[in-house]
Amino acid sequence: MNRVVDMANPERHTVYLTVSLFVTFLSNNKMNPSSDEKQIAKKQSVLFRHFNTLLGYSNTEKCFTIPPARLRKSAVCNAFLSGIPEILDQNLTVGNQILPIILQLLVHLPSPQKLASDQQSATYSLSLLSQHQRHLWLNSMVLVLYKYRFDQATVSEYIIRLIGILLKTLQNHSHECVDESEESKEITAWSVPMENSDNEEEKLTRPESLTVTSIAEESDECIRMVPSSRKSRHKESSSRAPSTTSSSQAQIDLTIILRCERCNDKLEVFDEESISLSLIALSTFLQRETAMAAPMLLKIIQAVTRVVHRPLYPWHDSEVFVIANCRSVAKQIMRLSTSGIALQLFDSPLKRDDPLWSVVVYSLNDFTDLSPVSFLQLLFEDLSEEWPSSLSLILRNLSLYIVHVSPDSFLNQWNNLITAIDTFFRTAHSKMTVEGGRKPTAADLHNAITVVTTIMRVQNYSSFKSSVTLAESFGKWMGEALHDSPVLLEDLLGEREKQTLSRAMIAELMQAIRFKCSLHAQNYLTIARMILQDSGEDVDSSFPDDEYNTAASEAVRPHLFEIIDFIADLHVLAKLKKEVSEVGDAGDIKVWLAEIVAVEMSRSSARDCRTVIRFIPWLMSPPSVTQAPPGAFADSVTNVRVLSWLLLGALSANTACLPVPIECSQHMADYIHFVLAGFADQSKQSVVHMSALFHAFHLCQLWTVYCERRLADMVNLHFLNTMQALQSVNSALLCRLYAMWSPILTAYHSAVPNQLRMKLDATENQPTLTPPPLTEWLKKVRFKIAQVELQTSAASPFYNV
């Protein structure tokens, strides 16, 4: 046996020819039939037992007794391996008889184990086989999968292991680090193994990303690789070079193994034919035994995805289908393997950066039998037949998939898909509200909005029959989701079809301020910010005002009077506090809503009281101290509170906001005077009236700051005119008064306005003075007003109408 596998055996070539002749005889299916079949079978059994022994297989232990490294060099093994495809293809009778030994040989041959008694590694690739051996191995594998039954337990076990070897080959060919966030491990040194080395490639190529830096002495030969530059594409090469010592003339194999500079995994690259044959074998396995392939189907699809995602050569990156091109073969497998498993695929846990969905869309784009849109149609058909317990994974993967589908293609198929999605959201809403199903999470809401807004970008979307009903069904589903899950402002601003999401969001907001439903605390502010952003307010520096138009300000306009009633209600903060838990958050909601009303009131370019008459007409007719009707004091306190909230909203705006003209100062003063005059008598009649004094003084503060900010430009102009007049006559008084007047010019501006800067430059260079921020003061006033309202509400009974 040792002589047969000995590399230095002078009769090695003779042994190879003898075994090749025997293999050719086995592949002949035209042997003359014999009447004595039992005797022939007995002779064949003896013959195969002797041949198994010659091959290194123990018939008693049912395993190979020769290490894979030596077996790969054996003349018997190589001769037998060369004839296996011919035997399997031409003589099915003999092929079925020796199928078990063939499968065991295919499993054992590429194994990296050092000794025959060592336990085989769980996963390994075909990298240890030479290119010729790999092609024979793969051809044999394809023939077994195509022509032979492998559903029996004794055979299926080896088939599963062989499929694992194919998967590992494809995975190593397109290497991906397991965790690229980790620091790259130290590049290890690769020593020169002796004769029983596992790597036997004969050609050395050096990728540009690695550089040979040093070679040690004969006794401790070593090559170190140091990365010179990072590249997205990793390569592998190995080499064997003879080295002879003067004493024994022993041959030493010099092997270089390249490893990933990030995760230190071994890098491998295979020829195009090997990759194509591996893909064909996987495709045959999927079509022959779908039940056996089901547990590893996702791994197979992901391995094939890597081949498509990373072209082996630059000319592979083409839309043209090329025969024998491994990328074209992989595309064809993606088309065949994904068509019947849409629901299982979309319900699989995948990373957000997984290239699977882009590859699926790329593979189906030029496939006439199944387009990317039709693939989604299959998904929703499966969902209608089998509703899952959770939609989270499906919505997540659907949002990742649909962004890769072109909105300008497959226009004749979008109509059916939109109808299916409409039905999907109606069913989801029904299961959530009627059947008490699981509520969507914040991630589900984000993914669903991505799906719907992407569909709305489809060319001529409004012309589809189900476009209107989809907006309605999705609006109902989203409304329910808003009760428990927060929504992001950027999701709402991405809408192209105006008012589809805006109306649904505002409808839920109005239901919430009527206390007919509850909203997630963050959604109150998000919806308010969406309305203000549409009104021109710069609510977030990352979203320019003029880039998005959601028509939210127009959708909220019919509800402004209801919002004013909400602001006027003394008890809403107490009710909101149960939902948002914090007084400051409840007060923020009221201020944001007040800012919406204030911005809308200041839209009119006319500086008169028409907007005041429309929204708060009672301001123009304050009660008289001498002729006050019953209940006038309580109404006046309510009106004072409303004015305070409106001024808080106006002062919180970052643009010029003038909801109440300065000309209404007299009416403001009359209300404040009426409250102050009646406080002494009215405070004894009701607990609610005891807070009137607080509200009156808060309104005084806010109106003063409001007027000063609005009159700042006028005041600055007067001061600058005075300074110019004093300078023109060389007045000595200007030098003394300038130090006192200069802070007034920037009291309400971070810098002097441009229209006044020229006048100021003509007088003297004015340094920019930064006033104390108004925001912090507004927060304090807002908190005080909210606290007073809460205390007053708690001290007085209130009733739900």
C-alpha cells in the first residue's frame, strides 16, 4: 500500500495506466450479459473490495486509512478520480454499486485533516485540490445530483456534507469579514510545511494588497506578508517551490497563504469554471430535492448572491447573458431559486447591508418570466393564504427590496401590485383592531412608510385604480400605529404625493387632542414640526424649508379653531400628563400647537386686525370694569391664558411671527386691567379665579417682550438717526452716550440687521454683541404657566362633555 501511494515509486505511471484501464472497463455499459448473475456479482464484490483497499479504504472500518494529503498525490486515487465522471455518466449499474465509496472519497479528498484518524472539519472548501482535481470532483458531483437517487439516509448524509463543501467554496471565493467593526487581527506568519503540506498550487501570484518583506534561513524558513493597501476585493494565491538541502536532497514545499487583514481568515480564489460548476451543482440539488435543501436554502441563496454581487472579472459586470460566465450562471440560479419562496425569503433575518435584495432585483430585471414587480406580487399572494404572526421582518425586507425596483419600469404590472398592497394594509389593520393582533413597532412604521412613499414615486401613480384606496388603507393602519410607536420627521418629509400621509397624521392628531385616542408622546411634536416645516419654519437644520412640501399646513387649516379651543381648555394639561408623564412635555405640546396657530395668523401681509377678528374676535371687545356681565371674569381669565400661549408660540418661532398687531396693545391692557381690578372680589368666589393674577402678570411679561422684539427695528432706526445727527455736529455727548446706547442696538438681534448695518458703519464700526438667549426664558415662563394650569385644574372639578 505504501508503495502504491509513494510519490517516488518508479512504477507510479504504470499503476496510473492500469487503474485508468480498469476505470474505462467499469464505464463500459455494453458488457455481455451473463446467465450466472450471482457468480458475476460475487466476483465484482471481491474485485471492488480489493480496489477499495488499493484506494486506501478499509472495508472493515468503513473509512479511509490514508490522510487526504497523501491520497491527493496517489496515482490510484487520481486515476480513479479521472474516470469517476465517465462511470457515473455511462454505466448507471456500476455507478449505483460504487456510489457510497465515490461519495466518501469526494468528502475525504479535499479535507484539511492531517491524519486519517483525525476528525474532519465541519466546513472546508475545495482549495486543497488542484484545478484539474476540482473540475473532476465538481463534474462527479453534478452527475451524482443529476442522475442518481440520494434520498436514502446512507447517501443523503454524504450529499449534505458535499453541499456544505460547495457552499464553503463559494463563500471563501467571495470573502466577507464576519465583523468588520472589529480591529483587524495581526497578520500571522506562514511557515513552510514539509512534504505532507495541504496546499499544492503550483503558481505564485502576488496581489497588490500584500507584499513579501523577508525570508528566513533554511532551518526556519518563513514568509511574512504585510498589507500595503486595503482593497475591497480579496485574493488568494499559493505556491510550491523546491528547496534542496546538501545532506538529504529532501524536497520542501514552499506554501504561501494569504489572509484577510481584518479578520485573518484564509483568502481563496477559484477559476471561473470551478465556480460555474459549483453553481450548477447547487442548482441541480435545489431542483431535485427541495425538501432536503430547505434548511440550507438561505445559505445557498446568500452564497450565490456573493458571486453576482462581486464580479470575478471587469467584463462580468454586464447586463448581457453570457454562456459559461459564472455570473450569468449565478443570475439564472437566483431566478429559479427565488420564484417559489417569496414569503420565506422576505421573512428571513437579513442584515440591512446584505446585497441579497439588490442582486434579486438585478437578476430579475431582464427575466421575462418573472419581473421584480411580479416577485412582490407572489409575496402578497402568499401572505393572503398564510398570514404570519409578525410582520416586522417582512416589512423590513420589503422596504430594503422595493427601493431597488425602478419606478419607471414594468408599468403594466404596478397596478396589480398596488391593489395587493392595498389589500395587505386593510388586512393588517383589521387583524390589529378587530382581532387584537400585535401592534407595529417604530421600525415597522418606518419601513411601511418607506414602502408606500417609494410606490408613490412610480410613474403615473395617480392613474392607477387603487392609488386612492391604498392611501386610505395605509392611513388607517398608520393611524393605529401612531398610538404606540413614534414616527420620524424625515419619514414624513419624504412623501411626494401631497396630503396622503399629511391628512392621516393630522386626523390622528385631532383625534388625540379630542382625547378620543392616545398618541405616542413623541408623535405630538413630530406632527407639529411637520406642519411648521411646511409653513416655512426651520424646525431642523438638516431639512431645508423649501425642499419639502407636504401640504400639512393646508390640511390643518380647517382645524385651527379646534386647536384654539384645545389651548383654551384649562384641564388638557392634566389629561396630557397621563400620556406624556412630564409637565414640560405636556406644555411643549401646547406651545407647538400655539405656534401653529400663531404662524397661520401671521400669514396675512396686511398689518391690521383682520386675522385677530377671524381667530380671536373677543380680543377686540374687552369687558368693561363697570358693566361686566356675569361670567365675564372667568371668560377674561381664559382669554388671558389663550393670549399667553399664543405669544409663547409666536416668540418660539424662528421667523418673523406677528399674530397680534402692536395696535392691539390697548385691548391687551384692558383685559389685564379688568383681571387685576376684579381679582380681589372674584378670587374669593372660585378656586379657579385664584390663579388669575399669575396669568395676568405672565401676559404682561410676554406682551412686553413680544412688543420689544417687534419694535426693535424701529427703535434701532431711531437711535441710529440720533447718533448720526449728533455725529454731524461733532457732539461731545455722543461719546458719553454711545456706551449706553450700543447694547440697545443688539438687544433683540444676534447682530444688527443688514438694513441698519450701513447706517451704523457710517457712524462707527460696531462689534457684534450676543444677547442672552430668549429660549431659556421662554421655557421657564412656559413651565410656570403650565404648572399654574395644572394646579388650578386639580383644585377644581371638571367634566367630560
